[in-house]
Amino acid sequence: MKRQPLILPVILGAFVLLAGCATAPETGWQERHAAGEAAREAVRFAEIPLPDAWTAVPVETAPVPINHAELEAGTGALIYRGGVQITSSFNRLHGLSDLAFEDAGRFWSVSDEGLLVRGRIVLDAEGRLVGVEGVEARPLNDPDGLPLLPKVLADAEGVALMPGGEVLVSFERVHRVWRYDRDSGRSLGERAIPDFAFTENEGMESVAWAGGSDYWA
């Protein structure tokens, strides 16, 4: 079974601000959302747990144009360097929330349903993004080594690569930052978080290394 595809773009240049239109939510959306969450939890609890190890994930990619002549040509301040749509027969590869690069090719991500993901981007001779390969995933475990269930505990949002082989992962709903070993992916405990009254689903959406042992949230 294939889930909705993921889009992985790479953009170099200035930031662009896009104006959006606000619309009123449909009547009853909260009830439908709650029902959808309940159904998803039932599926998650019925799934066979993933092994406590890195698992190879097959992926297929297709190019994604940005459909903007100036950005495609690279003649403006912002240069579009390619994008790919990712699909997989591994039906848990979805909901990727953040992206961190270990070097020019190797990337890390987290799923908002409790997965740590890593892989490599593929560039052509002109340095444009044309594919993704070597993708692996493993469950984000708690300090006792148990997989994160239910969804309220597994809602990972941010990932940062720290010195000494640590990976920081931020979570929302139950707001926290946990440490993981970069090689094994196993839990190393927690980090202190900002003293701020985050609301349930609006927490630390991203984290980044800030030098030394510090991090930005």
C-alpha cells in the first residue's frame, strides 16, 4: 500500500514570502479530526512493531518541477535546484517533519508518527537534485527502549545533528527534546527545553545545532 507521496525540494538563494488566504473551517471538522486520529491509533496498535534497529526502506522518486521559468533557469535571486517526489511500499514512510544534513549528501529526518529516517540525496552533473537512495528507518524509542505509542507520544517534529554523535529530536503535544545515538538510534535521555507554555499541537517544530552543546528551538 502506498501513502501520499512526500516532496523533497532543495532551494538555494534568498527566502521568498508567499501570501496565503485564510478560510473558515468547515462545520464539524474537530469531530472528524478526532475520529480520524482514533482510527489511525487503532491501525498503529494493530501494526507489527518495527525492529529496534535500522531497516532498509525501498523508495521510488520522480522529478518535481517548480513551474516557474525564472526559478528553473536560475536567472533570479532564488535558484531552484530540483525536487523529487518520494513513494514507497513501506507504508509508514510518511509525515516527515524536519530535515537535517550530515554533509552534502546524507540527510536525516523524523516522522510525526515516531520514526527516525536517514538517507542520501542524488545529484546530477550540474548539482541538481534528481533522486534519493539508501533510505533507512527505525522507531524512536523511549528511555526504556520501548517504541513510542500512542500518537500523542510519537509526534516528532524537529531533528538536529549534534557534536559527539548525538541526534536531538523535538516532540510536540507532550513537549520535550530527547537525545538519540547517531549510529544505533537508541535513546540517550532528555535535554532541558525552553520554559514556555507551548499549546498542545504548536510546540518546537524544528531544532538546530547552535554551537558547542547548545541548540536552537
